Amino acid sequence: MELDLLVKLTSKAWSLKILALLNDGVPGRQAPLIAATGASRTSFANSLEHLIRLGMIEKNPGHGHPLRPEFRLTPQGAVVAAMAGRILRSVPGDDAFSVLKRSWAVPILAVTQRPTRYSVIKSELGRITDRALSQSLGVLEDRDWLKRDFDLSQRSPFPTYHAVNEGLKVNQAVSLHDLPGVNL
């Protein structure tokens, strides 16, 4: 899976949960999915539309009322939904999900399997701002999902970040190298 797709996917708060629920067999209609996610209608609708634009889900042709359509995973959506399920199962609970639904949390954890410099994280994530990266690193550090160490081997010491505890579980659940690339 391309890191860019992971960034796009997690830019909407409920995308991972919607995919994981569809993967787990929750009916693909809005009412059951809204009830299962606990999202507001507006947030849910934005995430659902986002997943359609990314090609992860589609309307199920021939099923459902035109005003109450049924949705299903596309073939590439099924692969990504399996990953979403692994992520949510790796750190269950609403408290953990409140961190996972933040835009940059999962992509940052995905690129910090081993100690990584701030500049490397920033370059790998592409369009992340310094402010968003700093705030996300802070949230993940406060949760003990990310550890900051200092590399003293160089003349100028510098901080490195790496996923630990639940953050490492998320990193392993993402497993970018195991998923096929999806071209957008």
C-alpha cells in the first residue's frame, strides 16, 4: 500500500472504522453503519463520500432504495478494509480510537517502526505541515505510543522517534509492505 493512500484514507475521521465494519460483515446501509460507528450523520456522510472518491466502496447495484442505498467494498477496498480491521483490533476501545481517528496518527506510526528523524518523517508524509507533525508527535508521545530518544552519536545530537507499545501494534497492523500498491 502506498503511504500516500494511507494519508488520504485517514484524512477523514471515520474512514478506517467504516471499512473495518464492512469487512466484519456489518450491513452496508447507512443506518446500521452510523449506529455501529457512533459518528454524527454529517461526519459519517463526509467519510462515506471520501471512501467512494478513493474507490474503496461503491453503491451496490440493484440493492437498496435509491434514497437509502447499500454500499459494498471494491476489490481494492477489501484489501484496505482488512488492514483497517487489523488496526482497530490492535488497539481496541473508544479511547484508543480517539487517537486513531486523528488525521496523521496512523501515517506517523506507519513510518516509525525504527528510530526516525523528524525531517525524514516530514519528507515521507509529504504534505504534512510542521505544526500538524509537531502536534501529532506530541499526542502520540503523551499516549506512550511513540518514544522520542536523542541520538548522541553525531556532533550535534538530534531527536528520533519510534513507535512503541500500542503504537508499534498499529505500525505492525498497517504493514505497508504487505499490501499491494493502489494507484489513485
